Amino acid sequence: MFPANGRIGRWRGSVNTAFPPRLLIRCPTGTPPPQPTPELLQGFDTATQITALTHWLGHQPSPRSARVWIATDPDHTARAVVLARIALGSQGIRVGPTDLPTPSSGERRKLFRDALRLTLWRVTGSTGAWLVPQVVARKRVACGL
């Protein structure tokens, strides 16, 4: 377990097992996968889930993964991959897929906003979510945190 954004992160699975080939990141209230998959139930939006993943990977025993593959819905892929590259690139971890779909205009605005948040996080350790407490509260409730 590790502190991430002021909350203790939880990883379902044995801490003594090797790095899992798949790690599901989702809100606790989301639908669990049909088959057992190690899960990181941390974060309430894309930016905080990526920072939780970064913390989690940073606490894994060597050898750590040198590549992370993001799998999400097509419109969300570009944003999730860019954010993961901002967070994980400085640790020498490559993030794929390399061929990113073109995001919708709404996703492009979110990508820009969240890229700024992850850049702020790399510099200060905070995504700046505290600047909009009403949004954070709404997202936390929706995510079950």
C-alpha cells in the first residue's frame, strides 16, 4: 500500500507476486471484471488514476515493467496515453499504444486540462484537484470513494 493524493491506495492481489501482466484501474463502484484481475482501486478521474499507477509502479520490486499498455474506450485512449506518458516517461517507462486515435473536441479539451494537471503533479506532487472542490466531491461520490 502507498499514499497517493492523500489517500491510501489499494491493490487487490498478492504483494508477493511478480508484476501482473494486466492491472485493472477502475472506480470501486464500477463493474468488476468477469475474471479475477489484479486491481488498483485508486483515484477518481483519469489524472488521479494515472498518478496512482505511477506511485504503484514506483513501489514495485525490480525488475519493474519498462512498458505499460493503456486499454480504454477509443475516445478516451489518446488522453489516457498522453497523461501516462507525462507521468511515467520520466521513469523510463514507455506507454502504448503508439497509434493514438483522434480524440473528439470534448476529449481534446480534457486532454489539455489533464496534461496541465499532470505537469503540475510532476512539479509539485499535486494534480491541483483541490482548486475545484465541488468537482472533486462529485467525482469521488460517483466513484464510490
